[in-house]
Amino acid sequence: MGPSTEKAIIAFKVAKGLQARPYVGPVTLEKLFGYAVAGQKPLGTGEPRWLTFARRYSGLREIKGKNHAPEILAMWKVLGLPFADDETPWCAGFVGFVLESVGIASTRSGMARSYERWGVKLEKPAVGALVTFKRNGGGHVGFVTGRDVAGNIMVLGGNQADAVNIKPFAVSRVTGYWWPKGEPLPEGALPTVQSDGKLSTNEA
């Protein structure tokens, strides 16, 4: 373990929405190796199961040109939607796919703001909550992972600059925070997570 290793660990943890420290504990091991660490059962991450599932798709990108990302096409199929490309805005497709994959009913809609009529509305953000946004020509939806030092909402979502990633969003764009009915809320304050400070402006 030296300076280069520590930098690599910190970069990996920041990319996964964890605190920027070189410490490698159970949560970091789970992010690195999945649940099969020393034959143990799933390690608790302190976050809802749908957010943990969603993180698996970090880095998924659209394929430019006539071809399409098969993972995105599979999302449309799971939701029973008629789209057969990855050019159609797919943030709601990603959110719906994640929810349905862990046994939670989604809106089964390709419209991001359909989630403004879903679940239970929260007065403030929570880790794993769905957050809906307004944008020119439509909306956007993703999962809250925390807040950055500037107070922006950190969101894991699809179709954010054509990919699944975590980006900061201006609070002024938020139209609401939403929680699945019957699911327990996480305890504690919304964590502060690392951010490059470059607000998301491309979710079309």
C-alpha cells in the first residue's frame, strides 16, 4: 500500500459514491467483488437494495450509430414498452427496470415525470429516494445518493450525458422526492459525497 494505491482506492470509491478515504472496509470490498467476498452473505451497505442494484449499471453507455446497447433494449422489454433503440430518452426506463428487478412496481412508463404520481412523496431527500426534475422539453428521474459540499443533489441515473453515472443536479430543478410504498426509510442525514461540481445539463 503506497500513495498510488491510495489514490486508486479513493478514485474508485468516489466513482461509487463512497467517502474519499483510502480505507478498504466491507462496503468497499462489496463494490469491488460483489457479494462473494470470502463466502459471506451480502454485506449491508446502509442503502436500499434498489440503489445497490442500480450501481451495478454504472458506466453503461449508449452505442452511437445504428447499433444499440443491448442492456438498454432489455430494460424496455422488461417494462413492456415499445421502444427498440437507445436514442429514446431512457432515464425512466432505467429507473423502472431497477425497481421491477428488485420486486417493486414501477410506473412502467417511459416518461420521467410519471414518477410524480408514484409512491409516497417525501418532504426532503433520502438515500435511494427517486427524485424528479424539470428540463426543457420534458423531465428527468434518478436515485438520490447524497449531497455535495455545494448543496447539489447527487443522482445516480440513466441517460445522464448518454450513460449511467452519478452527477450533481441543481436543487432548483427538483419537482419532488418519492419513496416506494411499504419500504422502510433510511436513518440519518443525507451524506455528503464527492462531486466534480459540474451540474448535469444533458439528460435528453
